[in-house]
Amino acid sequence: MTVQSSVVKRDTGGSDVVRTIADLRLADAGRAGGKGANLGELHAADLPVPPGFVVLCDAYRQSTRGVAEELAALHREALTCVADAPRLEELCRRMRHLVETAGVDDRTRPQIVEAYRALGPGAVVAVRSSAAGEDGSDASFAGMNQTITNVTGDADLIDAVVRCWESLFTPRVLTYRASRGFADDPEMAVVVQTMVAADRAGVAFTVDPGTGNPDHLVIEAAFGQGEVVVAGSVIPDTYVIDKRTLRVVDTRIGSKPFKIVKGSDGHDTIVEIGRDQIDAQVLTDGDVRGIAELAVAVERHYGCPQDIEWVVSGDATWLVQSRPITTLHKVSGAESDDQSADVLVRGLAAAPGTATGRVRVLQTPQDGAQLRDGEILVAPMTNPDWLPTIRRAGALVTEGGGMTCHAAIVARELSVPCVVGARSATTVLRPGALVTVDGTHGQVRAAKAAAVVGSGSGRAVPDGAPAAGGPTTATRIYVNLALPEAAEKIAAGDVDGVGLLRAELMLTDALAGEHPRALMARGEQDRMVRAMTAAIGRIAAAFTPRPVIYRTTDFRSNEFRNLGGGADYEPVESNPMIGYRGCYRYIKEPDLFALELRALAEVRDQYPNVHVMIPFVRTRWELEQCLELIDASRLGRQRGLHRWVMAEVPSVVHWLPTYIGMGIDGVSIGSNDLTQLVLGVDRDSEICAEVFDESDPAVLEAIGRIIDTANKYGVSSSLCGQAPSRDPVFAEHLVNMGITSISVNPDAVGAARYAVAAAEQRLLLRSARRPSSAHSDERGHD
């Protein structure tokens, strides 16, 4: 097939906005986008690429010139509110409407039509987005933007080009851009290629994406067009090949119940595959070797690992895309499969690492608001629309897909452990069940008695300590902990102490799942104290001399009832979230509280870096009685003990000066509870999830007043929550308010420290630039 080899030229005022693939090279990525430039590079290397042309970014700029200013303003706003799903969707809808209204301008349209007709009469083409910055060495944008296959005719082609341009402004793309720090106004080129009638298609990675092994390449294949592979809508065949010998070292036959082909109407059609072919092998030995040879040639040409899309049509194999792999993670040989735990489901190891949390089964991206941060997302399959949800997941498990599907690529880029192709995962994994996802070995296991009581756990035991060597911050970065197992590893990282040591999980371990009063009834309270002392002591030893702030047990009554024998001791409450818990519970059950204080006192005999924090304080009189219990205990008589309170109830805003006068040394803002009580929204409610917003002005005002009071009276202030690491604007608010520390989960320490460091630098810069009073009339204000 002959490919035209010149720029399409017309009398367009000197602006040529279409170029053939044959005329493009990597250096043209700024105008042709990553996909278009890479196709030109493959063609130059004499590799088989279907003929076609690229509508350059210049065409997008030229066509949207009249709405460019408004688009830029909306885009800037959208990047600041990616966590606000309704607002982001609204802004994206407005931007797409602007692009649609602008359409293709009168100088660009003739060039596109002429280039299309040069492909032959009635050519059937694939129209694919090629955004500037896409398919680069540090960001893939895998599947983020629009692709339209089996397009025929001038009008449909022009419409498809506009749809590609519009796809710059979808929530999934904006979320991805924000996560990668891309703030420039986006631009879009569009690739138009002759459509290859695919008998078989798929993806090849020139390095094993699951293990990072550079000696293996991985091919995934399905019948029909390759969209079913990259979208993860079927479980493809997987072939692992020794790159040196091209020998197949492992084959996994997937389940492929349907394929996508060109229908009689000229459009994509889903065709069910006969039962006898669903589990049939897609590629012959000759196919595998031929694709492997091409993959090795592509990697050799580029000099770096490549992610390649290929199509087999008849006896010919075509390359339709290649991009650098942006998501390789070297898996340590020290990692081993835990055979002692129950494996619930198995699949493909798609993104390495492990995470423990509670299962959340979702069927569609529209259900994403139901996922709480750190939960394990389990879905039939995912596509790029899931990106905002995947970002908040502790791990990802899908029934469909392969190691090279969009879900796997996104998970690797976000460092979210991922298992794909785990058949029956949505039925075998029960909602709310505590599981460990092992993305290194492709397993989901029943979690050991470890992770989190209540729904919405994060990663209970992170894979590694927060890396040392980050920026220095005046604001201390503490870590939240719940169990002692990872204490030494985390303490070796770049953390200033433990800002929140949750007692609940250690107590559950100490009690072996029983209610504490059941043990007390049998006279076994000493066993509980010994176990608690050992657990707290291990953490204190790891962090000494850095502070460890122990939050006393804050089980709600419904959680206590779930312990063995709990129904005999716990009330039934219609709203336990604001019921019998925290400080009030201690003064009603002083004998149980005394055991906790005894354990703390024994730890402090050896590790005086441990301090105590009282949660859910509502009123002056209950705190007063609680402090009297502490002071009367051996713990209260120890020198150097700091007494903290959690600021979760809005009444703390009023009472904090009084609390400080009663001897409180520090206040830690529990942003989750404070937000729900300020806004009147149950943070566990899936129905009202969109109302929960830590950045709501009312919440920020309450936080600001708490910090102001702490600073006024010279006591420490902290915040326990993930918002500072997720949202740099929120971090800047806290720094500007003068908070002395924040405390985040171990896997968020690095992001939190960088966010706080940037906020501190901006604060210093504004202070340096602030005009003196003598010149304020001349220079204005900051």
C-alpha cells in the first residue's frame, strides 16, 4: 500500500496543519503529539505501520482561537478542584461545549478532507487522539483520550476529529493531568490511519510489567480489535517470552467471550464468540514469534522499554502504537508469597505491592463516590473513567483485563497494588471483608487479624518506610499508626514522630477479638495489659526519642458489639457515631479506662516519649473528670507526660482555652469527625458522600480558630488526616494558620512533606515581598 510522502498543501494562508505519518519523527511530538510522532518514528525504522496522516496541534489552536481565553480560565479552575467531582464535571462539560461550538475552522477542514481522500475512495480509518505530552517518557495518558474506529466519509471524519479535541476536557483526563502536575493549557493532535481489519490484536510490553524483569517481554492477545485488551473488557491470553531466545516461558489462556469487529453498518460491532472458542488460544507459535521479533526491534530502535499495540490481519502484522513504558517497578527478590494465608482469588500480577483494607465492590465508575479512601476497589473491569476512584483506592482488583490494560497501567503509575483477571472477584470478595491484595503475586488473601476496625481502612501495613531525604520543614510531619508490625521500618523513614497511635487495633489483638469485659469477668485483665504494653512499647522503642501520641481507645458501641461477647455489654444505639464513645465513656467505665492507663504507665517507665490523647471531648465537665482519673493513676504522676485532646467536636472551638487552662498541652484536629459534625453529614454515608468536604469554609474556619487558640496559649496543634497530602491548597491553609504539625498515613508522608515545604516557601516568599508601611502607598498590597 502506497503512503503519500508529502505535506498536504492548499491555499490556506500559509498554515499547513496536516502532515503524513511518513514525514513525522520524535522531534515533531510538540506538534503531532506523542502518538503521531512515535508512529512516524516507527515508519522511519522500516517497521510495519498502517498509512495515514496527523492533524497537528496547530489545527486545534487555529480552530479554538475564538474560545481559547475562556477555555484556559476554565481549565485553570478545573485543575484546582479535581477532588470536587460535581464541580469538575460541570467545568469539563462547559469546556467540551466550547470546543464543539468552535468546531473545525474553514482553513483546516479542506486539508483534513484532502488528506483523507488521498488514502483511497471510501477509506475506513481509525481516528485517535494524540495529545501534546501524551505517550512520553514520564506519562502515558493510557486510554485517557478519545479513539473512534471504523470511520468512513468526510463528515464523520470531521466529527471524529472534534470529538478527539473534546476529550481533552473529561474528568479522567483533568484528574490525571493534576496528579502528574501538568498545568499548561492542553493541546491535541489527531492521528488518522487506515483501519486494519483485525483478526487478532493486543499489546506487547518489552519488559515484564508485573515484575520489571528486563529479560522477559509480555504479549497479550484477543480476537478482533485490540480495544478489548487495552480496555480490560476481556481476560486476554498472556504469553511471557524470553527476550534473548524468543522462547515462550509461560502461557496463560484467558476468557474471551466476545470480540469487536467492523459491522455491516460500517461501525464497531460486538460479536459473541462461540462457547468452544471462548477459551481457545489466540496466537499460533508463529504469531508469537513474529510479534516478539517486532517488539524487540522497536525496543532496539528506541533504546528503552516500549509498550506496543499490534494487529494481525491475515498473514500481516501491523504496529499501530508504541510508547515508552512509564510504570516499571522492580520487584525485590526478597518478596515472597505468603502461603500461610488463605487465598480468596487469583489473577494476574498487574501492579506490585501489597495493601490491606476493606472490600468495596463497585459496578460502574458512577459508583465511585461510594469508595472511601484506602478501601480495596473490586470491579468487573475498569476503564479510564475509573481514574478518580482508583486514585483513592488502597488497591485494585478486577475480574477482567490483562497486565497491559488501562487499569493496570494506571495502577502502576499511581503505585496502587493491582490484580487483574481475577475471575469471580465481585462475588467471592464480600463487601466489607478485610483482605490483603498482593499485586506482586496476583493474589487476594483473607487478611490476618490486623488491619482496621470499621469500614474504610487504609493500607494497614505499608510496603516500605517513608523515604528519607525529603525537604526540611518547620511544620513537623508525624505518622498515623495502628499496629506495631511496621514500626521499625516506618521509624527509619523521614518522619518526626507518631501523631496518632490508634489504640483500637492493638486492643483487638490483645483481646484476641473478645470484648474487654468478657476478659475482666474471667479475671484475665492482666493478660490484656501485658499485650498492650508490649505493642505500645515496640512502637515507642522504634521512635524514641521522637514523640508518640497514644490516642486512648475510641471504639463506638456498634464496634464494641462486634467483639466476642460484646452484645452482653454494649447498648444498641441508632446513631453510634455521636453516641457512647471517647471521653464520656471513660468516666462512665473508669475500671476499664484504668487498665489502659496502667499499660501506658508501664511503657513510660522505659520510654517517656509516649504521651496520651483523649478523643471525642464534648464538654468541660467530662474532660475535667477524665483528667482527674489520669492524675489519680500512676501514669498521671509521671514527670513529663503531655496530655492532648482530639478536636473532633465543634464545641472544642469554644472550650479550648478552658481545656488548656486545665492542663492540656496539645490539640490534634480529627478532620474527619470535625467535618461531619460541622456540616452535619455522616462520613460513612454513601448517599451524602459529596457533602463531606474538609475544605468547606465552615470547616476551615473551625480549624483556623482551633490553631489560633493553640498558638495564643503556646500549646502544640496538629491535624490527623490525609487532606494535606492530597490537596496542596489545604496544606497551605494549615501552614498559613500556623499549625505546628500534621499526621498522615505512612504512604502519604512524602507527599505531605513536599506539600508542606512548598506552602512554607510560599509563605516566606510572600513575607519577603510584603511592602513596608513606608512604601505601602506606592506598592499596594500582596
